[in-house]
Amino acid sequence: MTEKPHNDADALLDGIDKTLSDFKTKAYEAKKSYDQSDLGRAHRELSMLGRFWSQFVRSCGWIYLTLIAPVTWRLYRFVRWAFARYRALWARCVYTKDAYGDPQFSKARGGIMILATIVACYLVYGAATVAATLPWYLATVRHDEQLYLSNSQNLSSSQTDGLETHEVYGCETLPCTDQNTVTFRVRSTWFNEIWSVLHHGALFYPGYVAAAVSPVLNRCIITSYGIRRKFLVRTWELYPDLVQVECMPTDAAGGKDGKDGKDGKDGKVIDNKDYR
């Protein structure tokens, strides 16, 4: 009397388990068929793409809040402060008083103020350029170094937008190979101009410096600064700067016996004060 209901309960549980197993099997087959279909693959790729962009945007937000925002906020505050000071200076300079003592705008003063602002910005830019280049110069300058230079090329009309720039080619030792060649830039920059004034008492003339390198193999005594890494030159165009050169062709008298250049003083240093 007591076992029959027990058997019915077991049979019911077995039926439920079988039904659930069949349902899971059919669900798995349906999911497998959907994943292998074009619609399923497209849905999966879109889901992965959406997850990627969500993570990418959140990562960019972290970079901005952690690294960029602190700098840009301080820069924004400085720009606001500088503009407020400039507006106050503008108000003090461009107004004159009329016969009744009331302030009246002067177009002449306004024009002079604008011109003075342009000149001041130009000088500030030059000072910032010199201040940024000075540590680089002190860390990389090479005085009275012997190199072999053989050619120079004017790049002013093609690559530097009107700025006078020359490129000088050579090598550090003989014979010249692809491993010891070096390329210099001779260019007119704020720092090079000040360097030339301090050392020669005149402005820097890139054409005259490059002209000292004749189109033959020359033994030269040079002063330059910058890093001579081909990777930096090719990738970032960080050429070393050539600021002074003294050359003697290697086939000239005294050119092969070591009497040219720095020791014998047979060559002539390009001194910019000669061309003022």
C-alpha cells in the first residue's frame, strides 16, 4: 500500500529529469545552430565590437582624467589669467581723455598696441625656443671634432618653407661606410643666431657655413650639437646642428699629413662677422 505512491513519485521525477534533459539538449542544439549561422556570427562580432569600444572609451576617459585634465586645467587657468591681465593693459593703453576728462578710444593707440603685442609674442617665442634648446646644446655639444665632409645641399626652397637650411654630408672615419656616415643640418634658428653673436659677434649665416664644405672629400674641424642616431633622423627628423666648420680638401697641400685643420691652422673658420 505504501510502495506504489513511492514508485509513482520516482517515475514523475524521472520524467521531469528527462524533460529537462531534452529541453537542455534542444536549447544547446538551437544555440549551436544559431552561433554557426550568419546571423549568429554577426551578432557575436557586434557584441565584441561594442564591448571593445566601451572599454576603449572608458580607458580614454581614465587617461584624460588622470594625465591630461590636470595639465589642461592649469593651462586653461593660466590662459584666463594672462588674458585678463592683457585686457587690463589694453584698457590702460588705448584710451585717452577728452576735453571733459572722459575716456575715449584711440584707434592709433589700439593699432600700436596690436603691433606691440605681435612683437612681444615673437620675442617670447624666441626666448622659449632658446630656453628649450640650451639644455639640449649643453648635453650634446661637441667642440673641435674632426670629421670628413664631402658635400652640402640647399634645402631652403623645397623642404623648409622659405627658411634657409642646408644639409651637410660626411663620415666620422675613413673609409666612409653606411655605419659611420652622418648628416648635419645648418639652419638659422634663434639659438644658432645667439650662439653666433656670442662667438663671432654677428648673425648666423647658414649658406656661408655650408659653403666651407667643397664638393670633394674634406678633413674638417667642426662644432656641432645634437644626437647622431639614424633612427631619430629618419623617424623624427632630429638632425644634429652644425654651427661652425673649418675644412681643407684631403688632396690639398698639408691635407694628408695632419697639418691642416686645428693643428696647422691652414684652413679658415667661417667667421660670420666677415659678411656683415
